[in-house]
Amino acid sequence: MLSETSLLFILTLVAALNRKGICVGTSCDSPQYLELGKSETINCLFPENFFGVLWYNSSEFVFNDPLVDYRNFVKKGAGYTSGEFNIHNNGSLIINYVTLEHEHTFKVAYLPSEEDKPVFIDITVIVVVKPPVPFPVFSNCGNNSNVCFASLTSSSLECSVVRGRPAIPLKLLARTITDDKDISVNTTVTSDGEGYTSCVATSDIFKFSTLLVLLVCKASPVTGILKNEESYLLAQNSLINFPSEDLTVLYTEQSSRMELSCGVAGTAFIVWKKGDSTEDKKPNVLIYSVNIGERFTEIIADDMALAVDTSLIVRSTKVKHSGYYFCLFGDGFADGAKVYKVVVVVNPVPAYPIIDGCNQVQYCVRIAEHEGTVTCTIKGIRPRVKLEWKTFRKEDEHAISFFNDHVTVKENRETFDITLTSAYIWNDESRDRLTIECMVPPSNDFTFHLSTKIDLLLVKENFKPTDQEGLQRTPVSLLWIIPIIAVIILTVCGIVAIKYTRKIHGPETKLANEEETLLSAKYYDEKTDQFLKQLKAKYKNWYDAVQPIPYIKDRLYCVEKVFVEGGIEFLVSVEGQGGRGVWKTLETYENVFNASQVSSSRRILEGEPGYGKSTVTLQLAYDWCNPKPTSALKDVEILILLRLRQLRGVPSIYKAIKRFILPRDTTISETDIEQILRKSKSVVVILDGFDEYPDRDSTTITDVMSIIAREMFQDFEVVTTTRSSFLPKKYPPLTKRIRLTGFDDKARRFYIRKAVVGDDDEVVRKIEGYLEDNPILSDLCQVPLLFVIFAHMTHESEQFRKLNSVTSFFRHMISCFHSHMRNKMDDENVRKYELFETDHNALDKLAFGAFSGQSQRIVWNKDEMCQLVGQEFYDQYIRIGILVEEESVDIIDDPGSPITEHVQYKTEVKFYHKLFCEWYAAHYLTDYLQRKPNLDLGEFLRHLDPFDVQYLYRFACGINSDSAEKIKDYLIKNFEGGDKFAILCILEQIGKNDNIKETIRQLCYEGVLISGHDTLLLQRSSMQLLEIAARNEISVEKVILHNCFQSVELSTPSIKTTSGLVLTSRIPVKKLGVQLYNRYMTEDEVINILQFASMCPSLRHLRFAGSVPPQFFKVDSTLATLKSRNVEVWWRMFRSSPMHILNLETGRWKKKDDDEKLTSANFEEMRLKFAKHISDETFHKSQTKTMREILRKDVEERRENNPAW
């Protein structure tokens, strides 16, 4: 019988059930999943301070007591007293041990207070059993991971979840770059009472992609059952053979860094494998990676890594890394493979063939008979190579014949010892001496430059007479004496000949054949030691005399104390880019010699004027002279550093070394230098300033040009520095290009601390503040030379912070130079000195003449300079440091000239830096334009390329506004991109002309195109225009990034271009276009650009063009922000393609003219069309011109609609 109180309460509940309502703040999820055999809780959220909660064992209300009654903090009820149930203080029901009987609907009655009506909630409980493997399992994969790779011979496959509850529906999907394709064929579910086993099968794995497919086994989500609801199998069709005809053979040295490019950056999935041959049916899997959906990378080979661009990286190669490497790639529709044959090369020890009977290194002399044998051995080499005997000079081939070659090969564990013995016959009895060499012959695959030379001295026999009776037998002892006598006679004759030749022609004459000196190894060891000491002494003079400010000659620095690394990049060839490359970051200048990406015997180090090319060479010289364990040059035996501007009329590299590096009193001859370099184990040659090399356009072949072209010193490492606009016309295809990009904020801060103020944080912040407040000054100070001068001089005058153009910066700097020197002079000299400061017409003319000829001139003879500008003027400018003296050497080779006049030392003069020469040349240009108002600028300036002497033009525009207008018109009419360069000229007049801001406003109204095809100068001018616009709050109508997007930095936020320039979010741009040609855009790239757009307060329109973005995006806060600000996101594949708009609510593209979303089929059709077009090089090259036309037409349309413009 129910008690009276219980009956009354139940009647109250029945009445409440007939009313609908719920108390605010009450929540119980349904269904709730409870694990079999565990203590679980049916969770509900009730407001605090509730009166009571009652739990019932059925969804149907019956006149029974509740399982658990919890009122006034008192627990009771049959379920509670039996121990089957409990209740949490927050009202949630606890089941102490879950069984299958608990799988039904429970009802809870919630009482907010004693007077309130109860609120009822039904909660369905589903009892779950977690499978022993917490993810779907493919039949070809184990139970250890939900990610695997497999090579399959069958198109059938199964995936299952075993012993789970409730039954888990499964689907098999083929994931593509656009969407998931359902390939499920058959599904089954079986039960063992407590759990269910679900299974799904397919019979056509490779339906959408023939080689590589990403299979996804997807379980319907059941809360708490599976740790991972998706499992992934990257499957390869092993029945398809790899394309051996596309095999790339790569030779790499042992212990070097190896990088194998797949050439498919941004692909959806990729696999790297290694086998013993192209026919290997079971190559080992090294790495596989998936870049769509749930991204993951599995690295099986511990000593390998995967680069961002999908290249395979081996940080230190070993012999075991030889073999065949296979790169498989795909996106779910299209796939392919790339095959490499890698041969790890082990250099022999010693690094030359060893000749039997020779104790000297790579050269010796031996006595020879008319017939005999010669033997040589190469030890510890890989791969196996051939050896051959040949004459050193081609014209001697007829003099001796080699035959009966006998080769023996000893196989070590990883290398080979190879011995060649050849018979020979001396054919030319008129010759008593021949130079032969044992060498590894050139190969089509890989060439070892290994050879050892030997001089054979023929012993002529007394031929026997035909009359045997008259034969006088020669004693045996005499046969030994004859060779000895011959050697002695030849040696004496050789020495006499040398002395006689030197007496007649002087010590510098090259002998016809240096080998005839027959000097001992000891002699060259001594000469080498002397040579190295003299090199290091000279380099120390150079690197200990770095002068940041020209006029302070008593403040010289060791390069190590002031050297700070700026940005440095290397050029990477990119497949399918129409011959263009991409610049990538190199971590440090030391990597010029030890990074595999720039491994080559020829390198070009590029940089604009003032970017520190010569300073880097001095730092390298310091590193060589003072080796550290981490130095890239620590194992280099000889470093040759030549300043090419000094080498006018010096065709011989050996003569150049003797004249410009070794001291006057050296006893080392040019012949000695040649022999020392030949015998050295490792030589690095640095040719500094090819753009200043006087003979670079000479028709006479010089050693310098031969070295750069790798027609000389083939085994030496050579670095040539130059401006980017003055690359050598002829250099080997494998030459690596490296460029300096200037100082960023980090480098500038480091220099201030290292070379200027030390750890004074307040001064550091002060100097940095000047740059932050002045974008033009900040841009100028990306040039290391200008920044160094600025940093050292800013203590003396805070006027620098007010400067807003290159002209004002240079004018003030020159003024400081003169002021500093004027303060040191006697009063009577000050007036004359002031005259020299303002009247420099002669120097102006000389400077302009240096650029206006067909070839630039950067060095003058001192006497010539003094005659042109006057001795007093010359002395003053030398004291200031604007002009710099250098000692040079002339060799007089005229017949009959006295020995005392054979070597003549002279003084040459140059400007402290090319920028100073451009400064004074600009003064001459402006003065001349004022005197000749009707001058034909096209003829007058025909040799002054603005992209080579940009500062000359910029200075001229800043010096005189009338000249600026003429120069601006000349640039726009006569040069492609001249309109952009004219921007820089306009900026030189800021503050002088009230119309400048209006001009900038008009340029910004027309839109700004930044193209990766433009020079760095043009790109920088456009960026500077945008910065000026931002500072003056001038709205920018449109910015188009054409084929120059590299990455997004969200912390700044900014977009970085391929040239290293940065577009920040503070630019007040209304429309932003991102155009990437010849590749697909990755999901990360587009998402990052969308996030950047959401951070640009002025942006109202974002457009993608010329590429294919992902088909859809995840709807998140970024899309919501763009929608709230009414930002439109458009995409057009080609100009002829339809326009699509991104639906910011669904994250999917739709056609612009209707609401129809872009279907997978349509997207795939567009993707295939895009793939066809990007293979058309003509199409690719036409894009820049097309974009300029689009921008121009857009401007014309807006001008028609707005006549005020």
C-alpha cells in the first residue's frame, strides 16, 4: 500500500505531466552512452539550490516509488538502498554497475522548490561495449594504428569493427582532393550477444585513381565507442610498373646532404620507397604523407625526413643509401611517379692514383726503356671506376702506345681498390722525355677528377750490330751506370736552362713546361708555407681595417666585431615555371659552402650596391685565417680572395695573385703559385666585384672569365660576387645563385648592440624608434651600408630621424662628413674648405663620366685624378674618406726594358662606395639639364640603365624638381616598368611639392600591381608607395599580387612575397587580388589568406585568379568575420572562366550569377582544364601582360564613371 504522503506526491506529479513546461537552466542530454560493466553516470544539469530530484526506472509514469528519491539532501528509494543506484549531489543518477538491463529510457522529476510543480525529462540510455581495437581495422593493416600503407595486388578489401555495441555502421570511401567517393559494396553486422561485428567491403579500390588511392574506413559517430572514427589506408596498385624511361640518376658524395625532389609541391598524398632496381616488386617504404582531410606523415626510415615541398631528405648519406628511390604522388584523381637512381660516391684515399715506384704526391720522374709496363692504383673508391694510361698532352699521343691492360679489383666492405697495369712501347725515338698520366676517364654519369702525372725519361740503348762475331758485350754494371748518368745530365741541363732563361727574360717569365724545373717536394713544401703566411698577412690587413664611417679613419674595426648577417637566399629551379626559379632562405652565410642546396664548384653571390657582398668576403677570409670548429672553411687549405676592380689588363690569375695579394719582396714566383695551387688538396677562390671588373666585356680571354666558366680550376670551389644586373654572360648551368637581401629588424637590432652601443637598451630602442616612425628611412636602412652609417652617426645628429628621402639622407650624411672634418681644421683653412664642400663640379663631371660610357669606370690613377680635380681638393676628399686610395702594381713586359723598371707600384683612387659616385654624378646631370633645357635625354642617358644606377636617378630627382619632371617623363616613356621606377623619383620630392600627396593618391586610385616578374627594385618601389599611402591615410583602390605570393605571417599580420618584401594589414586597400599561376593552392594557403583578409580593416573584396583553390572550406570564425564585414571572396580560374563567389555561410563556391553551388563534377572538370592550360608555356608567359591590361582597363572604366579623375 502506498502511504498517504506518497500518494499525494504522485497525484501532484500526474497533474504536472498534463502540463508542458521546463525550468530555465535544466538540461539532460539524450541519449546517453554508458559502458557495460562500469560505474557510469546519467548526467543532468540542474540549477543550484533545487529542492528535489526523483529518478524512475521507466519512461511511462506508474504509481510506484522512485528508484532514487533525493529531497532536502536526503537520499532514499529502493534503487538506492539495494546498492544498484546512487545519486550525485548535483542530481545526476549513478549506476554502480552497468548491465544490458539498464538499456532503456529513464525519467527524472525535478523540483525547483517545495511549492513549484515538478519538471519531467526522459533520458534514453544506450549500453555500449568498446571494441578491443578502438578504430576501424583494414584487412591489410594491423591493429596498432589507424593509419597504414599497403601495396595491393587485388582490388578487393574489407574493413571492420569487432565486438562493439551498439552496431556501428561503416562506409568505405576513396578520398580525393575535392571530396570523398563512396566505394562501399557490401556491409554486414553479426552479434555474439553483448557486442556486434560490423564489416564493409569493396571490390574496386582503384576506381578513381589507378596508382595511388587514400581509402577511408568511416564509422558513424557513436559517442565514447571509438577513439578514432576514421582509419586510413594509403594503397598502391602494385600491378603498375614504374616508368624506367624517366629515371633520374643522381650522384651524391658520402656524408653530404641529399634532397630528392618529387616536383609536386602541394599534392594530396605522397609515398617515398626504396628498392634495389626499377623491377623490384617489394621496395621498402620510407615515408608516406597525406595532406588533405586528417593530415598525417609516417616516417619509417629514421635517418630520413620529408621537406615541406615533399622532397625526401637524407641529412648525411652513407653507402647504404645507394639504390632506386620511387616517389608516388596523387590527389585521388590524377597520380604519377618519379624514379631516382642514387649512387653514393666515396672519394678515394689518397685522392689520386698511386703510381708504382713514385713516392711523391701526384707527380714524379721515372727512368723508362723502349718497352715496359706502368702500374697505378686507386684505393677506397666508390662506385667502381675505370683507370687508363694516356699522354698528358694530346699532341704526344703518337709518341707512345699502351696495350695489354690488366685490371685487378679488390672489393672492400663498401669500396674498391682498383689496379691497372699496362704495357707500353716508345714509338718516337726522337723524344727522350714524355709526360704521361694515370687517370679516371670522364664518364657520362659522374666524373672523378683524379689523375697522377709521371715524367718518363728514355734511356737509349746501344743497338746490336748484325755481325754477331763482332759483338762486344757490354758489362752488366755499365747498364746501371748509363741511366744514372742520363738523369744527372738532364737535371744539370734543366737547371742551367732555367737560370739562363731567367737571366735573359726576368723572374716572371713562364717556362714552356714547368715540369722541367724538377724541383723537390721539400722546395714546394717550404714555398707553400711561405705562401700561406703571406696570404693570411694580407687578408688580416683587409679584415682588420673595416671603416663603417669614411671620415673617421682612426676608428677601424675587425670585420668579426661588426659583421652581422642580413637576409640570404638561394635560387631553386622549379619544374613547370617556364625556366623561372624560386628564392628560398639560406640560414647563414656559412651555408654558402656546406649546404647541400647550394653544393657546386661554382657559386654566384648577388646583391645590390651597399648590401654587404665585400663584407661577407672579408668575413670568410677571417674565418679561414682564424678557423673555428663550425667554420665552413676550416678544412680548406688555400683561400684566394681577389678584388676584380684591380685586375684591369691582367689576364693571368697567377700574376694577379702575385701583384695584388703577395708582398713586394716576396720570393714566390708565378710558376711557384701555379705549382702550389695544383698540388693543394682544396682551394677556394673568391672573385669579389665582377660588376666592377674592367675586363668583363673584353674580347681578350682572361683567366678570370675562364675560371667563372669552369674552363679553368675545374676542381676548385669558386664564388663570384656581383650585382644582380651584372651576372656573367657565360657561367655553367650548375652554378648556384645566392643573393643578399639586406637587413631586417632583427639584423639591425643585432648590429646596434654589437657595433654601436653594446647593451644600452634605451639607445637601442631610441634608434629603432626613429626607423619605426619613418617608413622611408626604414626602407633605406634595409641597405646595410646606409644603415651602418645611420647607426654610427645618429648619436651626433638627431636630424636623421626627420629625413624622408634618399636624397635628404645622403645630403645630410655628406654634410656631416664635411662638418666633422671642418671642425678639425685651422681657422684660416675653413673658408677654402667650405668652398670645396659646395663647389665640386670637376668631381661631378668625373663621376658622371664613370657611368655614361659604354663600360663603367670605378678606378682612376692618382695623378689623373689630381689633375682633374686639383691637388688641394683631392687631399680634402681623401681626408674625409669620400675618396679612397689603393696601391696597385704594374708589370712592364716591354722588350728591352730595364729590370729595375720591370715592377712599378702606383696609387689608384676610387670612391668609398659606388653610391657616393652616383651622388656626385647626379649633381652633374641636374646641372647639365638646367644648362641644356632642350637636351635629348634618350641620347644623353643611353648608357645609364636606371635599374643599374637607380640612386643616380633618384638623387637627381631629389636635388632639382625641374630635372625630376624631365627624368620622370623619360623613364615612363623609355623603360618597361618605368612608371613604377618613377614612383621612387616622386618620393624623393616629398616635402618639397604640395602636389606629391595628390600624385600618390592618383597612383593608389589606379591600383598597384606587384609582379614576381618585375625586378626587386620595381617591387620595392610599389611597396614603398603603399607604405607612404598608409602613413598619409590615403586609400588604395586595388593591390594585385601577381605570381609573387609566398606565405602569410598571421602574428604580424602580413603577406610575404617571393622577393622577401612584406605587405602588411595596415595598408588601407579596398581590393586585394592574389594570382598564382601554374600550381594549385593548398587549403592552408587559402585559409591563411582569408585570415589575413579578416584582419585588414579597409578590405572589402578578395579575389583569387589563375589558380585552383580547394572546393570547400570549414565554416569557422574567419568566414564569420568576413561575412560580418561584408567582404566578398571571388575566384576566377582564367580570364575566360566563369566567376565564382565563396558562400561564407556554407564554405562552398558558387557561380556569381546564381546560387547554384559548384558541384564536384564541375570542379573536377575545371581542375582538368587547368592542368591542361598550365602545361602551355605560351599561356604562362602571357599572364603578366594580361594582368596589366586588366588593371589598365579597370582604371579607364572608373575614370569614365568619375570624370573628376
